[in-house]
Amino acid sequence: MEALFLATNFEVTQRRALKVFPAATEGIRLWLDGALVLSWEGVKPFLPAPHRPGNPLAQVEVEAGWHRVVVEVVAQSSAPEFGWIVTDEKNHHVIDLKYSARP
């Protein structure tokens, strides 16, 4: 078993509630600003859609400013798939996040 770590930073302009739906074929862990907010283990088909039952979900409240996200994808096969969707509390896609490798 191997692990792939992905990291990015994002900025929000005001305090807001977010839902993060990481879709993966295998296990994942997600940290926000150093705090583990999601841990999911399993193997399933790749279905990156928030409305699908059984997809992992992290609900977070973030303050205005920059935030660090680290994702660990646990690879049990030779071809793991991963993606994520960020929505607001009503499951509308959030498209105004600013991402950067460095804040």
C-alpha cells in the first residue's frame, strides 16, 4: 500500500461554511489548517458527485483568509482515482476560491 499526498492553499474573502466532497476510489484523509477533518477507508467506483450516497464529506467553517489543505490518497491499487468538489451549505459549487501553491 502506498500513499500520495496532495497539498494546496485557498483563500476566502469572508467567513463561510463549506462542504468538501473528496471522491476517491480508495482511502483518503483530509486536513484543513493542520486539523484532520475527514478520514475515509474503502474501495469503490469513482463517482465525483455530491449527491451520490456514500461519498465522503467534510463540513467546515472557515474564516476569511488563506487556508492550507492536505489530502492523503491511500493507493491500494495501481490506478487510484481522486477528485474533489467544494460546495456551499446548499450544495452549490463554490467557484470563487482562489488557489495557490503559496499564500
